[in-house]
Amino acid sequence: MHSVNQKILVIDDDKALCELLRQCLGNEGCEVTCLYSGRDAALYLKNNAMNLVILDVMLPETDGFTVLRQIRSFSSIPVLMLSAKGEEMSKVLGLRTGADDYLTKPFGLSELTARVETLLRRCQSSTLHQERKKLLRFHQLQIDREKVSCHME
């Protein structure tokens, strides 16, 4: 996995699972932070730069779908939802609410790692594409479209 220095936020009330994900993704070079309820998750994301969120559906205080709606109100960060609910409607609701992927518990760590890697790669590719679009290059001249202003008198 090419996710060295990637910051991942895991929001799940299962502390043993959080520790397992911290260890597994940490071994891949990721920095993993865990929250055990959804109550302050959106606020945490507003104040801390993350590359990916792994979000459980069934959380105490504030459920995962509500947390996802809060996140989507200010961020397009990739979100992988986890749930013991494997019904199609639960998956559809998660994806339609704004999740980028949905994984049903129990799951294999190899599958989770592959999905995380895919989401991080897609996000990096999209960010790189956006950076390239805002820069104009001609030989050694580089113009940042967001910083240029033109004035005519």
C-alpha cells in the first residue's frame, strides 16, 4: 500500500476493532486516529486534516448516517462505511447519503486494506488533477490561475 503519511479517522464504538484497524493500517504507514462515538466526529474533522474516514453505521449518540450528512455539509473527504447491517437498503442509504464505499462486518483485513488503498489513490489522483488544472505551464513559466488577477484601466 502506498499510503505512507496518510491520516485516517476511524469512528467506531468497538474499541477492539479500532485497535485492530490502527495496527493494521499503521503497519501500512498510515496514521490512525479513533473516535468511539459520532457526537463530535464532524467537529473533529473540521479541526484536523484527514485523508480518509472509516465510519461505522451504528454508533452511540449520533448514528453514522447523521455523521456522514454532517461531514458532507463541509467536506468531500473519502468515507468508507462499515456496518453489521448487510441489507441492500442500508448499503444504498449509505452510498446515497455520500459514502464512497460500504463494507459489511465481518470483513477480511485484506479487503478493508484494499478498499482503503483504492479510496486514497482515487483521492490523490483527483487532487493532483485539480492542481494541474489550476496551473498553466509554458516551458519554464508557471501561472497559478487562483492567484492571478488582471486589471485593465
